[in-house]
Amino acid sequence: MLVIGGILAVVFSVLLINDLESETITQWTVMTSYFMIIFLIIGTVLRITQK
């Protein structure tokens, strides 16, 4: 889960850089940010509960 969140974070940062250059926020950037946050939260919760 944390790996997926990390990959989404990389994708999100690339999309965000492209959006800042064109000065528009696309729906893909918003969607990846939501999924990134969700996966990172789930990943950290699972990591904590498995210990």
C-alpha cells in the first residue's frame, strides 16, 4: 500500500509540475492527489496495526 502511495506521489508531483507550467489544474492531478492520500493513510494504518 505504501509503495502504491509512493508511486502515486511521484505521478502527482509530475502532473502538478506540468499543471503549474500551464497554469491550470487538471482533473487527473486532483484525482491522483486523492488516491495518493488515501493509499498513504491506509498503508500507514496497516503498517501500525501489523506490528
